[in-house]
Amino acid sequence: MKLYFELVPDSCWYSNLRSILSPAQWDIVRKEAYSRANGRCMICKEKCSRLEAHERWEYDEKNAIQKLSDVIAVCRRCHEVIHIGRTQIKGNEREAEEHFMKVNECGYAEYRKALGEANEAHRRRNGVSEWKLDLGYLKKFI
């Protein structure tokens, strides 16, 4: 699937690059992603006048490592799918559901299956009490 859910473990909420980096450093990282995107969402490829920076994380559950793997530029609709939990709280799940199915060229059953798998991964990752951060991705900016 091109577009998928990225449910961050509860213990990692509110801990993102914007809270770790200075505003000037964050600008360098996000603007590099915007430059790579060339005015298009890096997931759905739609032309977009306002892109949003999204941090991609990988999780090594055995070693409790949360690793930054990329920062990509996405449209608001893809970003709302990625962060479906927040989107559901805001009451916008139906729009996100439709966008997920359109981008992935799938039906409702596939949407529900992917959401179930994401929720299961989220439950497992919540079993890790403390994640160690691997920010090696940022070395190319320093």
C-alpha cells in the first residue's frame, strides 16, 4: 500500500522533531523534504500548494529503539490518514477512509484490515515502557 497508518506508541506522543530541534534546524529538515517533493505529495502524488512535513519512524520492539527513517512532504489528506487516531478524534474519519481507499485503490474491507493491523502494532508497541531514540537520519543535516 502506498498510504498506511502510522500509530505512534502512546509514550512517544508529543515527542517529535519540532520539540527536539531548534526552529531553524527543523526548517532545514522540513524544507529539504519539500524540495524533494517538488510541489507534490510524496504519497498520493497530487499537486499541492501547502505540503506538511511528516516524520517516518521505524520501531525495533526487541531493542526498544524508535528510529527516524525519513521526513517526507505530504498533503493534508494523506497526513490525516497517517495519523488516523487524531483524525478520528477530530471527527474526520470518513474523509480519511475515502482518501485511503482512493490512494490504495482498495475497498472498505482492505481499509478495515489495514486499520486492524495498525492497531495491533500499536498495542504491541505500547508494551515497551521507554523507547530509545535513533536520530541518525539527521546526520546529513548537521
